[in-house]
Amino acid sequence: MSDQPVTVVGATGYLGRHIVAELDGRGHRVRAVVRDPARARRPGPHGSPALDGPRTELVTADVTAPGRVAGLLDGSTRVFSALGVTHQKASPWDVDFLANLAVLREAERSGIESMLYVGAIGMEHGTSLVARSKTAFAAALESSPVAGRIVNPSGYFSDMASYVTLARKGLVFLPPDPGIRLNPIHGADLAAFCVDLSADRAQRDRVRVEVGGPDVLTAEEIARLAAAAVGATPRNVRIPRRVLDGAVWTASRISERHGNLARFFAEAMTGDAVGRCTGTHHLSDWFREIA
């Protein structure tokens, strides 16, 4: 195994932490790019691990700041990006597109072997700035001389935590079509999939793959699993499409950032999002863990 480091940007997010832990656990040297080393060394949200592995080096840098990526990838062989807007007070264009693009340009300059980027399933059909920013970067990566690996997950277990919270309160809100299907994936399973894909040297072509967890479920079935986990019988309420649209409109009046995120998540609630089944973690077990 090469002793050259693998660089991870977006390392302190839910998935980024799992990717760093997976790489470190397999014996790779890891260069984890973080903004706050003290926070990085503590466990993250939804059970994501602390960045404290024996082969992990924390590098402090804000990749959204102009010029801060220069030299960041020197000596690396590969780079993983789990960089994207979640709750930050930032524009998706600045993070999901421009920051990732700056990392890609540095990868091209540094002679990086491959870059793996984690987007979102169905992003190319989305109208939100989040989806359009992710799609724009994926297109840039696919046209780059750096070998691109684009992984689009169905959704994370962490995204499903609200079902448990609502079930405990006795009222679960379902999407306009409760029969939509998805297979959310645990961060550890997605990280293992990403590391396997990046390490596959036989795969020299550019790759775009949609992936999810082992269980394909409807939104209604997810609500039932959450209810069973908390031992309650909550009332399920389907959100009419007009109400969902109204919520997006209201969020956009609060701020452009709120509106963009609301539109991104609303669009994810209106159609199937099923990727290649992988992993060993089951949502029912995870619900019981967090209940």
C-alpha cells in the first residue's frame, strides 16, 4: 500500500467523518481538511466518528476561501470530496460548486490520480440551487483529466432521524405520495462503498453510480419502523403538494439560503430515489439505536 496520503475535504460532515475513519481503518494515511481541529477530534452528529485515527492528519483550511487550496493536495494520490452545504450560512454555489471546483483545479495541477465526489441521487433533475450546483460540479469533474468518481446516494440514515423525533411526539408527516421508494444508507456503508470504488484501479473510466442501503422502503414503511422503534402509535399525516410548495415559498421569504435548502429537500420528497443496494446496516436497527 502506498504511503502517500489520501486527502478528504468536507471531512467533518456526517459522511466525511465516516470516509476518514474507513480510510484510516484500512491503513491509509489520511489528510483530513478541517476548519476546526478541536471540533474534528470530537464525535460528530448521528454517531459519526471523531477524526482521531492513528494515521489521520488534520490540516486546517477553509476550502471555500479563495486561494486556500493551493498546495493542499501536494503528495496525495487521491482526493475524496464530501463537501456540500447542509446547515452552513453559505450559498450552495459557493460551496457545492466553486469550492469543489477549486479543489478539482488543484487536483489537476497536482497530478492527482482520481477524485471521488459525493453528490445526491436525482440532482440532475432538481431545480434548487443546491441541485444545480452539485450538477454543475459533476459536469466539471466528468470533463476533467482527473479520473472522476461520482457517487449519488439515495439519502443518509441521518436524514431519516426526523421520523423518530416526530414519532416520539405522536405526529409523523409523510410526503405527498407516501408510497415513494428510497433506500437510505448508513454513513459507514457509504464510506466503504466509496473507498472500494476509489481504490479500483481496474476501473479507469469515469464512473457515475447511484447507491443506497440494503433495504428499499416506502416513506410509509419508514414511518412504521420509526413508530415501532419508539414503541408508539403516532398519527401519520400526508403533506399535500400545495402545502409543500407553500412551505418552500415561505422558506424563500425568510432567506435565499432557507429557500434553496427547502426546495432541495422538497424535491427529494416527490419521487422515487432508489440506488444500487449495498451495505449491512438496516434502518430498523438504527432507529432502535437512536430511539
